[in-house]
Amino acid sequence: MINYNNKIFRPVSNTENGETSGETVFVYKQEGNILTSEYSGGKIIKGHLIGLVDTAGNISMHYHQVNDKGEIMAGFCKSVPTLLPNGKIQLHETWEWITGDLSKGNSVIEEQ
């Protein structure tokens, strides 16, 4: 299992209907297979996520955040890790809003 504890991630790409950007910073914490994160930056004033990590390092999570319009947005996400040549982790994410327009999207975040 990949251990994400104390790792910092930033988005490198996102579909247009997403709210994260290169200004968003995720600080991951992991205890056993439980993953949490606080995040903020760009359009996101404050966000939290909680998820489970499987033995291959895949993450299944739910998230909620307050955006710069003062809206509470929430959704769920599946993240699949790959290791970059420099040893850092890249997460390929498929997500879906459960608030707002209920749209789906894809993003990629990388360990800093």
C-alpha cells in the first residue's frame, strides 16, 4: 500500500467544470487505510476529503468544499496512482459532483 501521510499535492490538470487549479494545495494525512486532507487555494476557500486507500494505493474518497462564491460543493472521487520517474506520485482522478450541476470530470494531481 502506498502511504500518503504528510504528502503535498497540486493539480496539474482538471476539466473545466472542476474547481481545483494549480493554486490548490492538498495536504494528505493517512492512518492505516484511512486518508484525510485539508485543501485550499484558487477558487477553493476551504475543503476537506476523507477516503480509503486499497492495497494498490487506489483511493476512493468523498470531498466537500466552500468555493469563492460562498457555495458548499461536494462530490466523490476515485484516484489511481502512478509513480513518476523522479519517484513522486501522480494521481489520476475521476470525480463527480453530488451538488450543483451533478457533472463529472477528470483531474491529475502530483506530489510536490
